[in-house]
Amino acid sequence: MKTIEHFAVTAKEYGLVEGALTALPDIFVAGQRMPNASFKRMCMNMHNTQEAVADITRLSPRLGGAWERHRQQDLATHPFRYEYVPNPLPDVPKDSVMLYSGGLDSFVTWNLLGKPKAVYFAIGHKAQSKELALVERVNKELNGAIEIDSRLRLGDIEMSNGYIPYRNLFFIMLASYHSPNVVISQINEYAPDKNARFYRRTEKLLGDINGFIPRFREKKC
């Protein structure tokens, strides 16, 4: 089925919101044509695979239901065979710690990296209640896999647009107490403390202080 058909068929029976959610997996179809092999594989894994349905369901049962509805609609209208293929992202050291934001991107990346130790920093910002609800849902399903660290309080310096100066610098410094190998994954966006140059400088700073071996590896999607 085409995206508009997924929406129309579902909206007729379940309403507009469910129609939009059911059409959502088709976003990943466009990514299957991207030249970056890693990103392409991730997009293929997220569209019409049982593993994707299971992963999304852990994050949100309602969203997982939409993913499965999309898959079943496609199965009923045309033959296809999508096979989940693990993404060959760089191996991470076994003692690594991943900064976990609580969003869909961090959940997917955490799975692709083999579910390393992960830490969510509860800093008292505006979106914390929603993020914590998702983190706790994952922890309920996976026996507390995500550690919640509440030592850092930055909510009082959050700007009206949600930006918190130096947030990622604080996160990386605190995460370095959990492990010298800190994993950061992000979508292709820029902020003063969210870019390759910033990560390299922070890595060098921590390396100079603690004698850590630089391990920054940039992987563009």
C-alpha cells in the first residue's frame, strides 16, 4: 500500500491520529535509497520487520500497534520479504556507557549498538516527565537496563526554546565517572555542544585530565 492509502484505510476505521501513526513507517522507505550503507540498513530494519514492531512496542504500545498494522496492511496487498539485518556499527568497548535521552533515536541506536550500559540524566528540564516515562517503560520491559542518574540539576537554566547551555559537556563529564568510553549518538543536527568539533575538544580535555586514550569516531548518517 502507498502512504496515503495506509492513512486513509486506518483513519476510516480508527480515526485521523491512528491513520497518521499507521502511515509513519513509510518515512523509512525514503531512507532505503540513501547512499550511506549504515543509515540505509537502519531504515530497512525499521520498515515492515517483526523486530521493528517489537522494538517500537517496547517504547510505545500504541506506536507499536501502528507499526504492526502498517506491516499487516502491506502483507495483505503485495508480496514482500524484509529481513532484519544487524547494522555493522563500530564495536564499542564492553565497559562503554551510552548517553540515553529517552527518545526513539536513542532507543534504536542503543539496540543497534548491542544494548551497552546506558545512563539517562534526570536534570529537571521541561521534557523530563515524558522522557522518564519512556525510560521507565523500557526498564520495566528489560529489567532496569537504563540507569537513571539524578545528581545533575540544570532545569533552572533552561531557555524558553529548551536549550540548556553546556548540557552535553556536563553529561559527558558525569558519564566519564561511569566509564572512560562514552558513547554519544545523534541525528544530523548542530548545536554549540552537539557537533564533531565539540566532541573532539571534549575528548581531548578529558584525555589530558585523566590520561584516557582518544576514542572519538565520527559516523555520519
